[in-house]
Amino acid sequence: MTIALEEVRGTRPVAEVFAPRALGVLALGLAGWALATTVSNGAASLRLVVSALVVLWAATGLLLAVRRPSETVLAMVVSGAAALAAAGVRVDVVRPFGEAVVPWVAMYVVLAMPADTAGPCPPGNAG
């Protein structure tokens, strides 16, 4: 039995569809765990702020995976960085790796934006 190429075109592999969402859920779970343990330990306020920011990064990665399924790599990079940062908040061995990957992820997100998102203002709106 053979399948014509026209029937297959337009479909995406299952792993490509569910991997970013699964990584987003994992990152959100790790970030929630890091925030919950930070709150329960009564840690310093800076660690609490960092944990809350990691939760926001994980939520952003999951939102990217759900709302923009065509941009799987961007969603996986953001979610993966959030998962690494969440582990770095609680585990001291992982912290240097998390700190090293943050500038890389930030640059990737900036460079991966669509062309008209960060473009100059229209002539009538220029200050």
C-alpha cells in the first residue's frame, strides 16, 4: 500500500506537535516547584523574584507552543531555558549552566522575532 505525497503534505509529525507543549508543561511544573520551595523555605526576596520570573518565562514558552504551533523551535528554546533556570534556582550545581544560557536565549528570542515586529515606527508616529 502506498500513500500519495499529496495526502501526506500538510501534516506534521506527532513529535513536532507535542514536544514543545510537553517541554512547556515540564518547564512550568519545574518553575512552579522552584517557586513553591522558595516560598516555603522563606528564602531571600531576590530569590523569590527570580523564581517568579522563571515561572513567567515557562508560561511564555508554553503559550508560544500553544498559540504559535509553527514556531516550535522558539517555544522549545524558551521552555528549555525556563526549565534549566528553574532547576538552577534550587540546585546549586545547575546554576552556572542556567546563568550561561540566559544571554544566549535572550539573543535567540530577539533574533527570531518576525521582521515587522521590531521595525521602525511609521513616519507619522515618529516622536
